[in-house]
Amino acid sequence: MEFIVETFLFVTVIGLLFYKFATKNYKYFSQRNIAHEKPVILIGNALPILSGKESLIEMLIRLHTEFKNEKIYGLYGWRDPYTFIRDPELIKKITIKDFDSFVNHDNNTAQTQFTDEAIANMLTLLQDQKWKDMRMTLTPVFTGNKMRKIFHIISQCTYEAVKYLHEKTKEGTEINLGNFFHQYSNDVIASAAFGLKMKSYGREESEFTKMGAVLLRPEGLGVIIKSILIAVLPQVGKIFKINILSTKALNYLKGVVSQTIKQRKENKIIRQDMIQLMLESQKHGESKTEEKTDNRETVLTNWTENEMIAQCLLFLFAGLGPMSNLMCVAAYELMKNPDIQEKLYEEVSQMNEELNGSEISYDLLKNMKYLNMVVSESLRKWPSAPFLDRVCNKSYNLTDDDGKILLEMKPGDKVLFSVYGSHFDEENFENPSVFDPERFSDENKKSNIKPFTYFPFGLGPRSCIGDRFGLMVAKLMLYHLVLEFKLSPSPKSTVDINEVTRGLQLKIPEVFWMDLIARNKTPVFG
């Protein structure tokens, strides 16, 4: 009997301790009178996603709508409270005016628990002054001038891709564009960021492609367990240096960049790509540090090899999926809206006539109005990032326009901005489910789009540094795709992207079919 009582007490104590641990932060919003949904022990508000009832995208839109009368509202991600900032003026305040109080991203998620030095030096994962220094150093690499320098590389990749499509459509018009856009994005990144000349189409996967896939799409039960453990107990992940990435794949890609840097320096090889731009920046930095003794200047102008490798890896991590997704959703919307496709074709064919056989330039592409409108609307309706995040790094009172304190914050408190919620808010965009490029005409942009309601590339100083590059790649492919082919539904075409993007973010499957009807027998450029 005594044993039974002791066992019961032991189990009760353990259960109470576990309950206290699992629900430790669940009074955060109620104590602060912030609207929120009731959490479930340990998993917070993630039950609809874990049960398959909703995707994260659907959940974000629903919550944004349900709390439409609130300036801020709460959500529990596992055990942690996240405050969603709904009001555009408050979003502006946190991301611009008071940015110094919210410099960093949340580095306690599964995506950011990386122990490798090269990964840790990726711009998106750096914090505080180190992030500021690296951002300042890296910014000149992504200017319009630098994009012009590498435009010919992207153009050549696009030519090879379109040439392949012409050959493929001779066998049959039904094309798997999901796989094609993934291969194209892979080739562009391999060429522009890693210095490799790739032609993936119709061939056995290269080692670069295989290792990239292993790194970007870690699979297996072990990966799932590690990811959940890191998300629920980030400190345990740090202590035991739990890594969800393949060491073999990571070492291979690091070796590619390292070998390229070595060959360029030893043989004085010049190829206008991202590695070259960083080497030139490093050379410029070395000359500057000879003249200046301030330590900050040394930090700002000198690249280490690990830092260069890190930024090349960043292209792979942050570029491959979003670029491929953008081209997929734009093609999907053009397929579903033949009138919009025809209007875009009129613009690109007119441009082609004016070029008279010459290849389009970076500046001409950038200034194509209707193409810009189509891409902007694609990013509104199908942004790759479901939300943005910031972490409070000093004591801060979030106040409204009247000076009323909405939330007293302390270091470590996390805020989110719902990209999908804002982009699908009827007060921001009328009939948000309708694909309407005219929203982004010059006239409408000025009068109808409220500041801080459209942010597909982020906001403020921590916005995406590579947006020029990603837009350049996607627009060039769409320009030639519409110029060369008519996009039509096929029997295998996806009816609704929402039905194939269940999960934590927009992720277009590699099986994404449509009919391509060639307008010309051969590519019109090259």
C-alpha cells in the first residue's frame, strides 16, 4: 500500500511539474488583456496545423480576420507567446522608427539552430552589431550596378532553359513546370553564386543538385524529432549542438566555394558573378584598411572566406525556393487568367520588336510596367514568407497614436507581422482572392495601397537584401516564357494551389503541370 501511495505521489509531482513546464507562459496574453485563442498544453495554438485542419497560411488569414478590431493579438507557438502586430502604424513604428529596439530575428526556432560557422555567418542569422556590420558590407554587392554586371549570366541560363522547353514541347506540350522552375533556379544559383556552369535539364542530377537537395530538404523521423526538440527546448539544442543539416552536403558545398575562391586568386580568373563581386569588395576593403586604423572600418571592409561561403549558402537557402515559387505562382495565375496573359504578351512582344533581335537588358526589363504589375500581384497573393518576425532587445513600451501603452515588452519578447493576413485583408486589398495586377499600376499604388500593408520582401533595415536579384531572375524567365509560349491548362494542371501547399509555408510541389504551346519554332534570342 505504501508503495502505491509513493508511486501515486511521484507520478502526481512529475505530472504537475510537466504541466507547469508545458503551460509556463500561457497567461502571458490574458494578464495583459491581449486578444488571443486559448492554447492547448505544450503545443499552444498549433493544433489546427498539426491535425491537418488548416495550413499555416489559412490560419494566419483566419486569425487576422477574426481579430480585425484589434491593433495587436496573440498566438502561442508551442510554449512561447508571439504578439502579432496588426496595425500598419505600429508595424512602421517597430520596423522603422524604433528599429534599434527590434534589430534581431528569432534565433530559437528550428530553422536557426545551426552550429556550423559558415551557416552561422549567413546574414539572416547574424545579430546586433555583427549583423549591422555584415549588412553594410554586403549591401554594395546587391546594387543595381552589380546586378547589371551579372545579368549576362542569368540571361545565358535563361536561354539554355528556354531552349530546353522548345525541345521538350516537340515531344508533347504538357510540361512539369514545377520541376523545370526548380532546375532553372538551381542552375542560376549554381552559376551566379557558386561559379558553376550548370545545364540540369534532361540530365542526371549533378552532385551540386543532389547535395543542395539534401541540405534544403532534410528528411526522416530523426529530422522531425530534432526539429520538434529544438523548437520546444531550444536551450537543449544549443547545449548538445543538435544539427538538422547534413554535414556531408554542407561540407561539399563549402568546398565548392572554397575551391572556386582559391582558383580565382591563384590564376587571376575573373568571372562576373557573386563570388567575384565579393572578392572585388574584399580587395577594395583591404586597400581601405591600409589607410584607416579604426577597428570598425576593418570589420566593415574585410571578408573572411567563411563569410563569403556563408553568403553563397544564403543564396541557396533563401533564394532557391522563393524564386522557384514566384515563377510557379505567376505562371499559374497567367494560365488561369488568359486575358492577363494576353496583355502581358502584348507588352513583351512589343519590347521584343523594339529590340530587333537583341537581348533585353537589365534596365529595360526592370522598367516593363505590366510585367512588374504581374510579379507584384503574384507576390501579394502568394508571398513565400507567411510572416515576419522580430525580437525585442531592450525594455520597450508599445504605444498607439494617443500614447496609450498597448504592451510593455522586455528583452526576448517576440513580435510577428502576418504577411498573408495583411495581403488578404479586404481593408487593404479589395477582393483579395482575385488576381488583379492593376492594383499595382502607378495610379493605384499611389492612391490605394496603404504603407506597411504590402511587404513580400520584409520591412525596414532587415528586409531581403537579395530582392533585386530574385526579381531579376523571375522577371527574365517570365518575359521569355510568355514571349515564347502560350500557357494553357492541361489535364494534370493544379486546380487550386491551396490544395497542394498544406504545411508551414508556401511550397509549390515539383509536380506542377500545364500545357505550353510554342509561339515560335525556336528561341527568339541567343
